Amino acid sequence: MKIVELNKNEYEGYELEYQYFTRAYYDISIKKKQDIQIKIKRKKFRRKTEKGFKSKLFESYIERPQVFAVFDKRKIIGVIEGSLETWNNRYRIWNILVEKRYRDQGIGQALYRHIEAEAIKLSARAIVLEVQSCNDPAIGFYMKQGLHFIGLNTMEYSNDDIQKKEVRLEMGKRL
């Protein structure tokens, strides 16, 4: 499998469409008594649920993005995008996607390992990323790569993230 770096001039604005099925989510509950108590518990949906969203490569808010891809002929079948956050010396993964029919073939793992090596070359102190609490397949994948829970934001996507079971979870790994 060959991983190639994508040229910004050629791929800026390239649209990624994320679609996945999930059977579980991480339920977030916050109780404010004398202390603040946060509970995160994995729960199953009543039935398999399909989720999806869109993103684009080389967004203007990303500081010096690096994008790497795997192709099948001329079609991108896997892609990962990251950048060094210079203000805190963490390497953030912004996008990682493997097309549905190419999943479970080691492409995502190879892309992750490649970008982690890039982060190490840049002397980043950690690698971090965001994932929705309902994206159980991605959370499992990230945990297999050695990432762990480092934080959350209950109002990232809407004012009803907890009720929608779409809370922003931050995952990370010290390098």
C-alpha cells in the first residue's frame, strides 16, 4: 500500500463524506451538586444507526495542513489530514476517512501510523483528535491506536449535543 502526500493546490476543498453505522454511543451525564460529577458510559442504541457528515480538505483554519492518501487507481480510498498546533506543540488529526468498501483492510491503521510518524518528526508532544460520542467504530479504532479520552465539549455542534448523543470527545496520546 502506497501512502502519498496530497498537494494543497490540487486538493484544497476536496469533499469528504463520512458515513458509518454505529450500534453504541457514549452517554454523557453531568451532575452539579457540591462537586461536578461527569459520567461517561457506553450504551447500545436500540437498533443499528447510520450517521454521516461532510468535511473538506485543506480548510483555511488549519495551520500548515499535511494530507496523506491511499489511492485505488486514481480514486482516493483513504485519507488523513493533520497539522502541528504551534501554540501548544500538539499534532491534531483533523480528518481520517477510509471509503466503506475498503474498511477493515489495514488502510486506516497505516494512515494513522504514517501521520503519527510525521508528528514525531515535528517533535510534537502529543497527538490529538475529535470524535463524536456516537461514533463507536471510530472510538474503538482510536483506542486500538493507543489514544485515550482527554476531554469533552457538550455544546460543540448544537445546544442539544447530550440529548442528540453527539458530544464532542477529545482523544489523545503522548508522543
